[in-house]
Amino acid sequence: MKMQTFQNGAFVSEKDIDPIVQNQGDNLTEIDANGAPCQWFWNNGSVWLSRKLYQQNIQAMSGQGIVIGGVIGLISTTTDNIPFYQGNDYDFYITKIHAVFRVSSGSLSGSNYWSLQFRDTSSAVATLNITAGNGGETTGNIAKSMTVNTKYPKLAQGFYSIAFVKNGLAPNIVVPTALIEYRLART
């Protein structure tokens, strides 16, 4: 495979790349099987990351039917695992995870809170504990973010999952949504 390399913003050559001699900030453009360019940068001395930052919204809705007199999207217990599929042949590098929801009644606290778990096939690999929002709010609309900056391998089944997990006597929440920010990764 022919790869174009750029170092310090200048075109260097078109050749096979030796990953051992890369420098942080080096850029790489390769042409995929369909003739489209894929752009990468050498992150921290161990991995190529896609220049493109991807975002995936995942909503955790409750109930499959219409609830008469109830609140659609009300969550009162831990959700099922909701698949997160990155749809490609590369590993991926999660930069941030975000959680957004509305507290239905009551308030969040240090012992009664929700967690957003990013899971592989058997356990949580990243957990965002939501005891308060980014601005310290514990009622109403809540938004919480966490920087992850970790590479995860592509799994054989092709997807990870997320779940909102209730801790203690956490209040009911409405329409919890996760946003996963990631880049493709390769070594």
C-alpha cells in the first residue's frame, strides 16, 4: 500500500511507513480500497489517530409502547445494554463521553446518582458517575462530561455498549442520552 507522509507540514514521500520512526504530530494520508483518502496523525508515540472526530448519539428510552398518563422516556432502573457500533475495521480511541438527561423528581447526590457505563462484552471499561451536572446542578436538566483519551480494540462482534446504571436511591430520569466522541485508531 502506498502512503503519503508529511512531516512538519511538508510532503516527504510516497512509500511504506515504518511506525517505529514516527514523531508526534506527523501526518499520514493513505488511499483506501475505494480510492478515498484517509488522513491520520501520530498521536503520542504509540498510535495513529484519524483526523476526523466522530460523534455517536445513543438514547436510552424506556418502554416499547405508549404509556397512558405516564412520561415517555422515564427511566427508573438500570437500562439494558445499548449497542455502540463503530462500523469499521479499525480500533477506536474515545476522547470524551457525555451524558444528558432531566431529573424527573428529587435530586442527585453523592450516594444517590446515575452512572453512564461504556462496556465491552463483559464489564464496564469507562464509567462516568453523575452526582451533579457540569455546573453543579442536581435537579432539572443535567449534562455531565468526562475526558477518556483511551484506545479500545475492535471486538469480534463489532460493538461495545452503553448503559445508564442507577446507584443507591437515585431519582428517576427522563430521556437519558449519551454522546460518544471518538477517532479511529491504528498502530
